[in-house]
Amino acid sequence: MFIGFSEAETFLRNCRDAVIITHMSPDGDCIGSGFGLKDILSELGVRSRVVCSDPFPKRYDFMTNTGVGEDFEPQTIIAVDIADPKLMGKYEEIYGGKVQLCIDHHISNKNYAEKTLLRGEATAACEIIYDLAKFMGVKITRHCAMCLYTGIATDSGCFKYDCTTPRAHEIAAEMKRCYDINFAKINRYMFEVKSLGRMKLEGKVSELMEAHLDGKLAILAVTQDMMKELGIAMEELEGFAPMTIQLEDTEVGILLREREPGVYKCSFRSADQVNVSAICQELGGGGHVKAAGCTVEGDIDEVKNKLIEAVRKAL
């Protein structure tokens, strides 16, 4: 059931001992919304903890250093920034059919929770949580502000993607004005600081990028062997997907990351008119019109051929 802010406020004010689930391969928005919501629940006197199927990357330590939360038997299950319970990873089996509230901004949301606060036009889940906190009149702490700003900044590509709303700029301005957050430091760690292995991989991108369908599709594949050779972790590839639509005449770009042997996380980007969310839904995934994803299994050539055919149909 889809709900509005009023119903979400009633739910949060009456919940107890909440587990907040974030998606596997965690990014700035799911971590920011998870820990931002944890801070908001703390202001309401509600115990909560944040869980994720994968470890939180080190560069997000400034958000996660408050701790994931106390250990308790949960009475409330909340999901943030998760359109499909499959994205919960190992927590799908534990909590997948028990989610009472989902806060999300993906138009492909499966409506799997008892209550879903969905704003598909929002730049990030953190934008929704910020507006919800303001609606509720709950104090936003400096740590919470850092979390929510980070989610908005990362999901908007530092405010340069098409998904960036006027509201995202307004919230960022209010964060800087009212909460004394070091936005320059956050942006530097999110968008500029890189490991040596990551920089070496960036140098190889021009060699690795493949053009298909008369140049309308670009594919960049990174295998586990390549990651091991360069000494980089999968989460360090988070910013590579936009590179796939930098090629002239490219309409769709796909970044393939081998999550485990023969299992590829596929991140789609649309340069202009193509709805990549619709393509990914056909492949069992989903997301936004211009940024979406799915998981495909097989050897690398099989996976590429499957993706090429899916994009060919869409074009």
C-alpha cells in the first residue's frame, strides 16, 4: 500500500525496536538514508540498527562511525532505497516478507512492503527522508545532515545528473546554511579520492570499453581477476557507470562488475531518450529511467550477448 508523509509519521512515531535494511553493494544514498533514519528514530526515542548484506565501504566511515545500533529482537522492519527485496541479499530470507515500511524513490519499486512511501521524482531516498523529518518536526542532527547530504550528492552525481531536482539543490543549500556540514570534504571523498588501483583501472578504460549496435551501446566489463590484479574492491567501481555514456553517439552504457564467479552486476545508464529501467525490468532488475541495474549470470560472453540483445530490442 502506498502512503503519504502523514501515514509514515504515524508509523514511525508508534514503532519500536526497528531494523533498517539497506541494499547490497551499498552506496551513498542507501547508507545515508539508513543512518539518517536511524538518527531520526533516535530523536523519537526509538531504538534501531542498520543492516546490510555487504560491508559498508571505508569511505563512508564518517556516517557509519556511530555504530550500526544495538542488538535486540526487532519489532519493526524498515527498508530504505530498496525497490526489490532481492536487493536485500542475505536479509531477503530473514526479512523479505516482513517489511512494514519501505522508503524509496525508484519507479520500479515492487510494492513488497505493507506500507510504501514512494516518491519517484525524488533525486535520492535521502531527499524523501529529509522532507519527512521536516514534515514531522523532528530535529535533524549534524550527523544526520551529513548522511542525508551525502545521499543526495552521490545519487545526483554531485548535482549534475538529470535526476537532480530543484528540491535537491534547496536541501543542499539548507544543509550548508543550518547544519555546518563540511560539504567540500564530503564531496572530495565521494568524487575525487581514489585508490592507486582505481586510478590504474581508469587508465585502462579506453582499452576496455566496447562499442556495439553501431556505437549506440557501450559496455565496460570488469572481472574479479581484473580487480584482484589491480588490488581494488568492487565498491571502488561505483563511479564508473557514467563513463559508459561519454562516448560520442552512445545512447546506452552498461558497466559489468563480476560480483562473484559468473555473476555480474549490470549498471545501466541512458544518455538521453532510452528508458533503461524498462530494459532492466525485463532482465529481472529495475531502477530509474536513466539509471538502472540488474544481475545476470553466465560467462562473460553469454552475459554480454544477453545485454546486447535486450538493448537492441529497446532501441
